[in-house]
Amino acid sequence: MRNFISIATLTLLACMLAAFSPLDGDDLVAPLIELQSGPLMPGMTLAEAPRPIHQVRLVVDADLKSGKLILDGNHPEFDVFGDLVSGLQSPYVRVRNKGDAKLIVEIACSIELVKERPDKWRLYRIHGRDLRTSLRVATHGSIADGGQARLVILGADDKVTGVVECVRFGLAVP
């Protein structure tokens, strides 16, 4: 009887290990951090998008080095209370129409820390081969900390031409 319990226990343990371990060739999924603006009304014009942008999202991988800048040209729709009901990809929209993918521009980018202030504000530069606008992200603490975040748009003379408040949406799995 004692041998039977030991064999059963070992078999159960082996099955559990097989079920929870990745298969050969499977990559582990790295969590992503997303900074997301609210709906921008009126839309904002950037050289990278053919029409006004109504939402900006920055998705950054867990190592905070690379990501994707998403410029959404879909026009948001609101109800009479001003709540977003359609048009943008957002966790707050619970209806079917979350915009047309053809109106979204996605730009691969890298993120680089360029400056830090004593009050824990950090400034990151966004680089991208297809990025013509000079963009920065200012965060209170690290991008991953979940504090305040702002997308800062710079003009040709490196002066600020626009600021978009963003919130950290959280960890997402691609």
C-alpha cells in the first residue's frame, strides 16, 4: 500500500510539472506596460499620422527598452453624460465598435532615460525609425511604477509644443 501511494504521488507530481512547464520552442510571454491618453478632443496633428489623432498609447516591454507607439485616428463617441462609448481602443469602452484598425498608426520604438530630477520625475526619449516628431515621456518614478505620466511633444527648436496626460493601464499580455 505504501508503494502505491508513493507511485501515485510521483505520477501526480510529474503530471503537474509537465502541465505547468513551457513546451520546447515556446517563448515565455513578457508582460507589457501601457501608457494611454484619454480621448483627445479636438484631435492632435502629428507628422506620423495622416489624420488627427484622438488617442495616444505607448506600450513598453518589461525591460523598459523597446515598445510601440500607437496613434489612433478614430473619432471617439460619447453619450450625453460625456462617457466614452465607442471609437477608441480603451478598457473603458464596453461596446463592439472600438474603432477602425485602418485609422491606427503603430510605430516600433525604443525608450531611453535621458534625465531625472531630484523629485523623482524622469524623462524618457522615444526613438523610432519611422518617428519624425520629437517625443518624450515624463513619468513620476519609473514608467513601470504607475505614477503620473505625460507625453511631451517637442517642436523643431526643442521647445514643448504639446503635452498629453496619460495613465498607466497596467500589465497586459500580448
